[in-house]
Amino acid sequence: MWKARAILPILILASGCRIAPEAATQTDLTFQRGAQLLATGSPKTAIPLLTQVVASVPDGPEPHAMLSLAYALDLQSERAIAQAAQVKRKPGEPPGWERMAVGIAELARGRPGEAVRQFDDVKAQVAPEGPMSIAISQWLILALLLQEDHQRALELLDELALSPAGTTALLWRVLVYSRQGETEKAVQALTAVAGDVAVPRPAPVNMGQKATDHMLYDAAISALRDGNLDEAEEIFADLQQRHPRAFDAPAWLALIAAAGGDWPTARSRLDEAQMLGSMQSRGIAHQLHGVVCAMERMPEQVVRAMVVGQRLLGRGSSPAHAVTQPKRDRVWFSDAMN
């Protein structure tokens, strides 16, 4: 089961965002609260708080940067760009979240070429190991998919597969390869994800009577890891029928259909997965839907899906499926999968 935490599509580390030291404590707390709301997928709620901080600290670059990002994620693109212009940084200082806000705003306005230019420029100036670099890479991939530059998007996903965002990069590759009709590579990406999160090989499961939900889930993941998509699909379908809102089977079923080359079924299941399954599963499904929206050239829906997914994942941080000794995950929006 996916265990959710703050995710990188709009990653904001509140502890890493500082305002001027002379600012009042209350202002600092308001800023931190606004940044936290932004990080958990609630830009509309964050906007009043960040606006209050900007009024109190008009010269501080970070409040302006956070407010511009909040506007961008709330699909107020013009305001986001105007607010980003208010950020005053010292000569030679690398760009901050305001530049990512401009890129997201341009993406939402249906200008993926300009969004790519913004993201590329920021990516070249920030530390490659920093959180902004990974977040920028993710939004850059979405802009490239909107631009129908699938080849470069896949190259970036290959890079991210070796980073802390590795598992999610594989999930995204399943959809991109499937959309291009490269089913063999889609299956490889999906089995790699399953291999990343599978528990040690479970005992064979009799699908009939004595298998617990936990055993069935582990068996499904193991079957997927071994490339047995039909077997995994059967077990996940059984789990979904037993517990429509308790597990992340709907998201796995959508990915299995995509890897198998059945794009219409994958799209239908992904729509269903946004409403069924655990809160974590629905959050993941929304973010996968954002990738699909990018490939189908629906820019506003891309941003909306990413924000809704992050909000759901933040709310569903407690796992519904207990796991013994969960592995640390390398996914943008989770700690562990199983």
C-alpha cells in the first residue's frame, strides 16, 4: 500500500523558507502556516495567509515567491506572473519558487514552450541535489509532454529513475510508454516498480478461502514483479471487490491495463481509481491522471490534477494496510509502498 507524505510536484519545505529575521514572530508563524498549506495541496487556503505576510514584510522575497506559487497552483496565472515580478533577489542569487510559479502559470495558460524555457533556466541554476531541482524536473516533464516532446520527457524520467524520485518516475514511464504503444517497455517499468516494493516472496496463495487481504496484496505485487500481469490483475480485482475503498488496487489495475497496451481500459480505470480505493490510492490516481492530461494536451487539468492529488495524499498519510518492515520508497509522494 502506498503510504503518503508531502509530495514533490509542489514541494515546499517550510523549514527551508525564511523571512527577514527582523520580522515579528506572528508573521513568521503565519508564513510557515501558509507554506505548509501550499505543500499539502491547498493553495486557495494559503493565499490569504501569504497575502497577510506580504503586507507585513513587503521587501521579503520568500513571501512574494510563495504567494506567486500559490496563485499559479490556484490557476490564477496572470496574478502568479505579476506577483513573481515583485520578488527582489540579490545579484547572483539563484532563482526561487517564483520562477517555478511562472513556469506553472505558463503551462496552465497553454504555453508549454515558454514553460519549458522557464523550467530549463531554473534547473540550470539550482543545486542538482536540492528539492527544487527534482520539483522543477517533474513540472518540466509535464510541460514537455504537453509539447509532445515525449523523447526528452523519457530522457528526464530516466534520470529521475536514479534519484530519490525513482519509483514515481517508473510509474510515469508506464503511462508514457503505453501511450506511445511501446508495451514491452511499459511492462518493464511496471515490473520494476513492483520489484521495488515487493516483500520477500510470499507463500503460494489459494485464491479461494484462507488467504488474508494482506497475503493477497503481497501475492499480487509479487506476481507483478515476476511479469505475471494476468495473475496480478485477477488478485487486485478480487481485492477491489472485497474492499472498494480500503486498498490501492484501483491504481494498480489502471497501470496493469496501460502496461498491457489497453489504453482505453487504462483511462477508464484511472478515472475510476480517482474515486475508489484508499485516500492514498486516489491521490496517486489523480497525479497519474495529470500525466495523462499532459499527453492529451489539457493544460489546466494537469495543474488541477496534481494539486488535488497532493491534497488527498496529505490527508491519507496513515496507511490502511499494515506492513512488516516497510521498505523506504523513492517515490515523490510517499515513504513506502506495499
